[in-house]
Amino acid sequence: TTKDGHIAEPLDLLVVLGGDGTMLGAARLIGDHGIPVLGVNFGYLGYLTEFTLEEVFSALDDVRGGNFHIEGRMMLDASVERDGQTIASHRVLNEGVISQAAPARMIELESFVNGDFVDRFRADGLIISTPTGSTAYSLSAGGPIIYPSMSAVVLTPICPHTLSNRPVVLPGDVEVVLKFMKPSDGVMLTVDGQEGTALEAHDLVKLKKSSTTFDIIRPTRRNYFQVLR
């Protein structure tokens, strides 16, 4: 791997053994290479690791024989700007979450889409989700289920103070900018539950569609709704 933790050169296939969290780590590992990924779940079927242990060898035979389907999942590029300088950059497969570490403490954010003011959120936090991540934290917070091959961004407030602050589904090609308004200790941007950046007042969090997709090998004998059920 490279110094920044990415695979140093392109591969034909990456086989991931574990669960959906392991697949999220693999998405970071791949970087910009666009390597097809076959996920094998060690427990129940996941949304990303859709092959069981019993299916893995027949699945690999199918791949070798060219009998497979690749689904390109949308990802987001997230950055944090402070005083005009980019201090952190992340690749997002599921979601970015802005939240307060202290329990029951609200944060205040202003949101913009392509430069247009959307709303001011006062809530326990805000989730910025891809379609893949719509069945993860966003769903638990009341967000909609988005078919995973779509191009969309979901803004889901966590326990909003204002009842009119509802989840918003946006086109996938927009740029979302979030401005953290007030000084407060412990406010974080957390990406896919695995990477984090501490935020200060007036920091800008910017998210836009990545030019790289996460290319998942899907089972030919199972569809998305079977996993969803």
C-alpha cells in the first residue's frame, strides 16, 4: 500500500471477507483505482457483502468465466475547509455525519446546495448519505430508502429541534456545503463510521459526487429486494 493507506497498483479483483464494515474499509483502501470488489459475509447477508461463505467458490468460478454483474455505487468526496484552507479530505461510500460528542447537545448548521441557501438545521446532528448509505444510519434516523444504483444525496437531520426539518433528497451531481455556526467542543465530521475530523466554528464541510465509483460484484441469483427484505 501507499503512504496514505491506498492500494499501490491496480488489481483485477479484490475479495473482502467479513461484513459491511470491512467493505467500507476496502472502499478507502482502493482509492481511485476502481477495482471490482466481491464481498463475502461471515454472518447474515449485508447490503455490501452479498455472498455467503457457501457461495464464495461458485462465485469466483462465475467471475473467472465472465458470468457476473458489476454495479457501480456512487461515492462522495468530502472536504473540510478552515480559513480558506483544506484541512481534511475523505472519500464517502455510506455517509458523512456531523454530530456532537456530548449527549443531548444540539448543533447548528447552515446548508447550501450549489451555492443556494437551503435551511438552518438545529439538531443532534446531520447525516449526508449516498444511496448505498440510505439503509444505514440515515434509515435509522428516519431517512428514505434509495435504490443503490441511483445518483442522489440525502440530507437527514438527527432528532431535529424543528419539526419542519425533514430528510431532503437531492440530485447526485450537486455540491452540498455545510457551515458549522457556533463554537462547541466535540463536534465531528465522521465518515463511514471510520474516519473523523474535529470541526471548529465557521468551518465549511463540502461534499460532492466523486469521479470514482465503488464497483461491487453482485450475485446473479439474488436481487436487491431479497437482501432488503
